[in-house]
Amino acid sequence: MPHAATLEELSSHIAAIQKVPGQLLEDAAPEVDLAGLRCIAQQLLELSRERRLAAKVSVSWPRAAVAVLLALGALITWIPALSYNFNGGFFMDDAMIKKNPNVYEELNWLRLFRTDYWGLDMFQGEWTHKSFRPLTVLSFRWNHALAGFEGSGFHVVNVLLNWVCSVLMGVLGFALGLPADFALLLGALFLAHPVHTESVLYIVGRADLLCLLLILVAALLYTPCVKELQPGFLLLPLSAVLMVAAGLCKETGFCFFGLLAGWEILGGLLTSWRRGRVLRILAMLLLGSLACGLRVWYTGTAIENMDPHSNPIAVHVDRGVRLRSYALLHGIYMKLLVFPNFLSYDYSFDAIPLVLDASDCRLLLPLVAYQGFFMLLALSLSVLHPHKQASEAPIVGMAILLLSFVPMSNILFPVGTMIGERLLYIPSAGLLLTVVSLVFSWKRRNSGAALLCIAGALGIWRCAVRVPEWKDSESITTADGLTQLNSDFAGRQMPCSRQTPAELFKCRIALAACDFARVQFNLANVYLQAKQYDLALDTYQRSINIDPTDHDALPLYHAGQILFFKGQHQEAARYLEKAVNGFFSPLTIQEEEIWHDYALSLWFVQKPQASIAHFQKALSINPTFTKAMNNMACAAGLGAITGILPREYYQHAINALDQAVRLDPANVLYWRNAVALMSGGGDESRAAATWQQLVAMDPQGAANPPKDCSWEFYFR
């Protein structure tokens, strides 16, 4: 059989052989030139490789140079974040990391696998997020082991992970058939996407960073299996392990077994169905189903005690309102992916009003988003051809987008937030891979690449503005409070006009809360931390006014604390009574703290018995709560001594202080209060003996014997 010289001739030979009936081939097998067929197949393989290699190296150097400049520009925008630390704090980073015993205490594997991402018990507590991410928590632990909570180590790791993911995005694009210039452009666009700022700079977002990194590594390792270059005996289990690890960084990772199985099915449709491919597909489907099933079985998916302020849609009674409102969220998510001009770290209560009526014009946004999705899907399917360059990349990108978006879409189960920009980190990777690949497949690719470069430049500018806003809690709270005044979602007009710049700034700060309750609440926390109590109280009250049901306990609690501190005890008790009946998350405040402060306020409004009853309520929640023991002892002891309570309360007071001293023997305040109550109760001998113990324990701190009981109060 003569050797073919061109790819077209080789293809014609293969096509002719495929048309021959199978029985005829079997009958003619002894007479067929098998050596010639092998030679043709080898030539076809070599010419195909040469053509693919030529396509990869035939890059546009001007386009590559622009892509490099974009990548450098995007890289520079993240550099300020390398110096950020926890000194400025951020409310959920504190709860997520600083208060998580899995991060800073001795490693307890049983506790690690019983607690969720926030350090709360998933099986016994009243509230849990069901976010089981032990590998991400371990990464926080390693951060703490290296440098503690001081310094910028946590932010440095997040920034580096983002850079690595950007590089891997380019490598994956190259492996899927993009030439080097388009692969560079893909990585640069990913690095420059402004919606990633929350994932990177809000340390909690590390779960998404680690998850995507492991998914990309698994996909790259598995590529030879899909291309039939390796049988998969080693790569398949290694990729499966990486996918499980991705799922233990964030639950979304388990869904990406579907990416590898779907990619194999696509390879079979485009090339051939060999036995090895079928076995790998079955193995991936089995392993993926097993991993997902075990994850759901172990923790479940329903959030215990859903916060109605974080996701008010999930608790709405009308199914139609829920469906329409979730559709609106999908449209907003797509808007953030395509046009991230408006960014906010919080979209909770009243940030996005519910869609109560089907005639709401905001529903046009999800309609456009769904139409755009199906258009991209149709275009991705249209380029699926074995002889077209980058034919797989668009549909692989769509698979990444779909597999990462569905778990966060509230379609399968409600999630714990209305909108979370950090949730778009992985979907953005899929969307960018699809768009860049489709532009490369387009006949007018130069024009498309130019538009992508312009989009990248705009993304760099938006990142350069957004990254400094995440420097600390005050800057991000103030920045988002101002931008939300002009939000598309709030739908309110700003009455600040015709004022001096200073007055306008104050007016805008004051109005920030009128749009987003949680942003206003966090701004009040900034004022409280700065000891600007009047500003903090006004800001908490504006946050309270947004919720007419008084359901959110935290602003009520903090406002009550400030009023108590200012001596307005009657008003403080009114706020704190609402707080104990409201909703709050144990991530931010422990329930016993609210009951304690309410009890303290009741004492100062001359309700001693109710005060002691509520101190006991706090102690029933936390039997080791020494602050409640001390203050209950003061209330019971002073009440018994002054006669406003029965005499037996005196012994209750002494017993409470005795227990507090046993739990915290180094606390001088508890010893002094015991001496004061014993002296006031006429028990001079015990008072003298207790005083001598205190003097022996702490000669300098003892000073003079106390005459009155001292209350223990501080802001949380």
C-alpha cells in the first residue's frame, strides 16, 4: 500500500476503510497490508501532532505582549494586599479564624471532623452552617503555626493562591488547544477580575481558592487520559484524590467528578469509544457518586436555624416569591460576572428587596442572564468538531460554570447568604474559559481579542480601586456604605444635595445604612470599637429601623449596651429585652452574653428577682460563665443585705462567688467582691480570712479591703 503524503490523503484512506463492511474486513484480513495500515496511522498521528504544534506556536506576538502587560498590571493591583493584616480586623474573619479552636488550640482530629467551617459543632449545637471544610481549616492552622495572628501571613497566602490559580487557568487553556497568546490572555483576565477581591481579601474566601486550585490540577493531570495518551491507571486515582481534597476545601469540589466524567464522554463522542475510556467513565461516576453521597450523609445540606437576615428568601412562606427572588439573584450573579461595577461585601436583609410580584421589571435581568447562558451553551456545542482548534475548551468552561454555580444557586437547597461575591470565584473561571475559547474560534478573533483586552484593562482599574478598600474593617465598611447609596438594588433616592463637601460626606455616611442593614450594623461596630458611642448608637438605631420586626438581635444588643453604659438603664432594658427574643448567630455573640446584659440592666431598673432569674438563665446556657456568677452574686448579695430580697439570697451570692473563684482563682475582682459581701453581711471572720488569702496571693493588687461589690461589664 503506498504511503500517503498529506493529512488529507491519509484522512481519505481512513474514511474509505471505515465505509467497508465489518464482515468484509474480517474475510479479507489475511490479504490486507497491515504494515501499510500501521504506517498510514503513524503518519496520520505525526502530521496531526505537527499541525497542533504549529497551531500552538503560531501566536500573535503583539497580542501576547498585550496579554503579558495585562497580567503584570493585574499582578501589581494585588501587591498592596500583601501587607494587610488582622489589626484592623473584619467581623467574620475574627469569628472564622481567631475564635476557631481548630486554628489555635492543640490539634484535635475528632473536633476537626465534628465542627463546621466556623468551628461550631455540626451535630449537637443549635446553629451550624453545615460547611465541612477541614483542609481549609488546616491551612489556617498552618498559617497560625508559622506566624500567629500577627503580621500579614493569612493575606499573603490568599494572594499567592490567587496568582497560582491564574497561572493554572492559562495552562489549562493551553492544554485545551488555545495558543500561547490566548492562554496568557485567559490567565490575565482571571487575575484581573474584580469580583475576586472578596475571595482573596476576605480570608474566609480561601475555601474557594484552594478548591479551584485542586480542581485545575486534577483536570490538568487527567488531560492525558481524555486524549487517550495514558491508560489512567495512575492518573485516575490521583485525580480522584485531588477532587476529594477539593471537596474537603469546599463542598463544590465534589461536583467536579462530573467534569472529568463528562470530559471523557465528550472525548468518546469526538474520537472513539475504547474499553479503557468506558471503564474510566464508570469509575469516575462511581467515585463521584460515592464521594457526594458520603458528604451529604455525614453532614446533610440543610442549614440549622437559617438566619432570615442573611437569606430572607429562604424563610419566605410564598413559593412564588421565593422562585422569582432566586431568579433575580441568578441575574445579579451574572451581572457581577460580566459587569462588576458595583461590589459589596454584604447583600443581606433589604439589600435586594424580594420580588413580590411577577410584573417586577427587575425580572428582565435573570431573563437576559438565562438567554446569555443558553447562547454560550449553543455556541460551545457548535464548535464541537474533532478537526477544529480549541473545540473542547468552550464546553469544558461551560461545565465548570454549571457545576460550580448550581450548588450556590438555591436550586437544590437554600444557602446561607443572599449574594456572596466570593461564591463566583470558580464560576468566573468557567465563564472566562468559554468566552476566551469562543473568541479564539471566531473568524474575527483579532477584534474579539481587542475587546477582551479592553475588558481586562477595565478590570485592572476596578481591582486597583477595590483592593485598598479591603485594607481593614473601617475602610471596607465605609466604602461599601457610600457605594450602596447609588446601588441598583436599593431603589432609594439620596436626599443629600446642595451641601458642603464635609456635610455631604456625613450625610452619605448616615444614609449608608438606610440601604443595607448589615453594612450599617458593621459601620456601627467600627464606631463602637473607636469608642465613638454616640455615633455608634445612632448607627445601630438606623440599622434597627430597617427591620420593623426587631428580629435581628445584634444591633438591639449593642444599642442596649451603649445605653446601659451611658446610664440610660430603662431604655437599655427595653432594647435588651428585644435582643434576647431576636435572632443572632453564635459566630458573632454567645447567647449567654445577651441574657447576662439583660439581667444586669434589670437590676438597675429595680427588678432584682427578674435580674437574678436571667443571670441564672445565662448560667444554664454556660455553667462556667464566671462574669454572670460574679454579677449575680452582687445582685443577690446586695439585695439580701439591703433587704429588697430575702435573706437566703445572701448565701446564694457567696456560693456563686465561691464557684467563680474556683473557676478563675487569679481574678482579684471576685476575691474582693467576696470580701465586700461578707463584710456587708456581717460575716467579718470569713471576710478577714478571705482578705488574708487575697493579700497572700496578690499583695499589690489587694490594696485596701473593699466596701462595695463591683460589677463586671464590657462591650462585646
